[in-house]
Amino acid sequence: MASPTLITPTSPTLKPKTITAIASATLTPSTASTTTPRRREFLSMTTSIVSTSLFLLPLTPAALAASDEEYVKETEEVINKVRTTITLDKNDPHVAEAVAELRDTSNSWVAKYRREKNLLGRASFRDMYSALNAVSGHYISFGPTAPIPAKRKARILEEVTTAEKALQRGR
């Protein structure tokens, strides 16, 4: 239990300010009647703008979704980049550039297709996402020039191969 001496304030106490009523701020009947038509006009104009803009927007989110052919093409490109990047020799002078390019490509692929509800259940998406996560996690943790261990590399290549097969089957 705390003693009352520990709760004493250290700064001087502030006096509460008194609120004074301003006579000019009250609405008279003449000002109330002039603000109402302006407000109604503003509200009706905003409502008409919002309602007409809703008809101009597409009603289905599928119009914003990427096409299946585009998904297949971009996923195949990412698969090829993953394979070429993780099979590069650690003494290759272009390893850091290839890893940076792979990270940019994988980040854009994930950002684009993670929001697509119709792709989330696909085996190709699941396996590709898992492989990209493993590759990115390795390079983030150990740096772009660190070689991927043999077991991890084998698992990533297996996931990429599985994703490619599922992609060819339309899954």
C-alpha cells in the first residue's frame, strides 16, 4: 500500500478556466434560416456526386483480378529466376545482383497474387509461396552472398518443381 506522501504532485496546481458564454455565437432566427438551404444544397450535391460515381466503378472485384494466363506466365518467370539464382556458384560476381532481382520479383509476385482469393487454394500458389518464403528468409538472415545449404536447396527445388507441375495441370 502506498503512503500518501508519495502521491503529492510535483508541479504547481492549475486553476480551471471558467467558460464564458458569448452572446454573438448564438444563432438568431435569420442566420438559422440562411444556413439550412446552403447545407441542404451541399448535401444534395454531394449525394448526387457519390451516387453517380458508384455507377462508374465496376461492380465486381473480379474485374481487378489478374487473369489466369498472366498468373501462369509470371509464376513460370519466378520459377526460372529461383532456379537460376539458387544454383549460382557462391564465387560468381553476379550473385548479389541476382539475389536482389529475385527479391524484387518475388516481393512483387507475392504482393500481386496474395490478395487473389481464387488463387489462395491452388497448389501452385501454395508451393511457390513456400519456396519464395524459404529463399527470402535465407537471404535476409544470412546475406545475399551466403550459399543455401544442400537440404534447404533440395527442399526449395522440390517445391518449385511441384509448383510447376501443378501450374501445368491448372491447379
